[in-house]
Amino acid sequence: MAITMTPTLWFLPFVLPIGLFVAYSDLRAMRIPNPAVLALLAVFVVIGPLVLPWDEYVWRYAHFAVALLFGILLNASGAMGAGDAKFIAAAAPFVALADLTLVMLLFCACLLGAFATHRIAMVTPLRNLAPDWKSWRMGSKFPMGFALAATLCLYLVLGTA
């Protein structure tokens, strides 16, 4: 992994609660609130220059711009929700470019796990723990924030090892 332990140890205590909130919010209401996305970006803006080399810190804003551009295009084509696109853009600066392949593989694993967990919970008595969640009633739509937040958090956790 290209990400080092020091940044992950600093980012993780702030990113983890935001990620948990994003997953919960997307499961409950099928939306990722803008304040959560802005808080995630603020964590990078504030902590990033303290724990990353300056040139790397500045370069990672290109990750944000590229992810946001592709997210806007995917949202405009109907392939992705706007909240998902904004979350991906805000999460992109946390990922070292050399780890992009690893993060994509992590996302695939998290997506499969989150989808299976959601669908199993939806058709079992577990659903009764949160009977009013909008994600239960959305048919084929899936709360992608669940998998996206898990991916970012797991990536940072793996970076601490």
C-alpha cells in the first residue's frame, strides 16, 4: 500500500464516524446529506497538510477534481446518484494514486458484501429492526453510500497495519 500509517491514524478517527453516518443515512433515507460530504472534505482540508508532504497534499486535489467530473457525468447519465458522486469526490483525496487498483478491488468486495447484507436483511426478520428505512422499498435501487463508506473506512483501516 502506498498510503502510510501516520496519515491513516490521523484521518481515521474523523472519517469513520462520517462514513458510518453516510452508510446509515443512505440506508435510512436513500440520500447522502451534503453536510456529511462537506465534513469529509473538511477533514482532508484541515488534517491533510499536517500529515502529508505538501506536494502530495496539493496533488490530491486533482483526485477530487477528476472524481467530481466523472461523478457529474455519471449522474447526468443516470448511472449514479448525486450524493454518491459527491461522496466519491470528497473521498478521492484520501486515496493515494498508487492504491487506486487496491481501492477498486476493495470497492468490489464491499459492494458485494453490502448488497448481500442489505438484500438478506430485507427479506428476514432483521428488517423489523428498522422497518421504516426507505431502502427496503426502493425495488432494484441500492443505497450505494453503504458500500462507498465501507470502502473508504476499510482502506484507511488497512493503511494502519
